[in-house]
Amino acid sequence: MSLDSDDGDHHDAPRVGGGLTTGEVARRLGVAPTTVRSWDRRYGLGPSAHTGGRHRRWTAVDVARLERMCALTATGLPPAEAARLALDEAGPEVTAPQVGPARPPLPVARGRSRAGTGLRLGDVRQECKGVARAALRLDAVALDALLSAAIEEHGLVAAWSEVIMPTLQAVGRKWETSGERYVEVEHFLSWHVSGVLRRHAPPVVADRPGATTVLACVPAENHTLPLEVLAAALAERGLPVRMFGGALPVESLVAAVRRTGPAAVGLWAQSRTTASRPLAQHVASLEWGVRGARRKPVVLTLGPGWAGQTVAGSPHPSGLEQALTAVESIALR
């Protein structure tokens, strides 16, 4: 679903007077349309002009004022005070009617973007801006809607690579450089990403001999999101997966490999302190099957923790698409 499904402008007319609809503004800001309308009613942050009837159009000045409102509330300022400052900073020009040529819908092409709170996003899709703002406000409803919309519009792989990952990385950089602040934002965003991935993942694919992939974090590693999206993407391509999540003990990993006889084993390590070449080599040496026709898995070393730790015979894909290609080539031999 998209946020437009909650917009009051269900019967949008042609843009005679230009500007954005409430739904488009809400999507750009990363808030629910009801929030935008509430700010209008309570604090006078509505559009500068009406185009007739009940259709509301927001000008660039209107949107800039709302962006300032979002930035102020994301810092913890009460909405009423944030609205007062946003109106004061905007000056008298905000009340002047703005009439101009029709504006295009919310862009999805790449463009330089910041979340309005010092959260540097870089050269990313416009959707990252809304996701980042919703995460900073701890707005669960808006965040779920935006993440779902990104997956539905762009597909699982592109949504992860171009919307979700850049936002997660930006939040991670933020708390690393701000004295451990914003940790709650990273946890909040990660939790909702995980939930959306599960909701959009296809049903589990039945086992096929020699085609299963085992995914697990190495011991002491708990960053499971990259494996979750890989598991969902493999299932989307009809490949059976067995996901074991974070910090799987060595004995349990060995038991899982022997019981499932996988074609590939993906071992995720976020940190160099958790990546273990001996572990990867040990898993790659495991055998199963009848005597004379025994098989071994191909181990994929996944994640930045494996950088600089070359394991002979173990591919080290650089990203999600590369990992998908590697697993497919192994499982479909």
C-alpha cells in the first residue's frame, strides 16, 4: 500500500493551479496524510492557497515550511513549539497565494537528499528521505507504510539496495558520530525493516535435493537483516532456504549443514572480529551422502567482516545482487 490510500484527496482533479496534493506531500515528508491535515487544523500549517472545492494544493513554500516542522519535531521539540518556530522562520511570504505551472508527482529518481536533522543520506532515492524522517520520529505507522511502498514499487532487491540500506547506513553513521545518540532509532528502523521483509517474503520453498541454501550468522554475530533479505530474495526466485539467524554456535551450524546437505552455506560477519577463516574452511570441508558420491557445500563469506580474509574456494559477494547470482549458479548446477 502507499500513503495515498489514507489521503482525503481520493478524487484528485487535474492540477489547474499546480502544487502537490496532501498525499504527495505526506509521502515526501514521511508522515501520514492525517498528520499533515492535523498540523493544518491545529497549528495553521496549511497550504497557502486552494484551487477550488475541497482539493488542496501545496506549493514549494508550503512544503518547505512542513519540512522545517518535521526537522524540529525530530529533535524532540513539542509539535506546538515546532509549528510556532516554523511559521516564524517562514516569514510573511508563506501566506501569499502561490500559483504556477503544474508540478510533477513525487520524484523517485536519484537526487541529493538530507533528512533535515543532520542525517547525511548522500546520492540516494527520494524515498530515503521519508523513511529516515519517519524513523527519527519513531513513527511506526508511517515507517511501515513507506517501507512497504518501496518494496511494492521497486521490488525487494532494489528497495533493499537503494532505499533501505542507504537509510540504515545513514542512521548508523549518525549514532556513531553523536556520542551514542540515536541508538533507539537504529533499533526501531531495523525492527520494522525485519517485519516488512517477512510480510513481503513469498511462502517458504519446499526442499529440493542439492538446491538448499543454509544462511547463518557466525558465532558472536547478531546482524541478521542482510541474511533476512537474502533469504526472502532467494525464496522469491524459487530456491529453498534454511535461515538460522544470529550467533549460531559452531556445533549447531555443523549439525544444520549435515542434516540439510545444502548446496551453499552463507556465513554473515559484520565485524572482522567475528569473521573466522578456520570456521569457513571447516564448514566447506563437511561431507554428506553415500560413499563414493559424497558432496560438500560451497561456503559464501558474506558481509564486511570478511574483507581481507580470503578463503580458498569460498566466494565473497560484494552485495545482495552478487550473492543472489552466486547462490543461483551453485544451486542450479
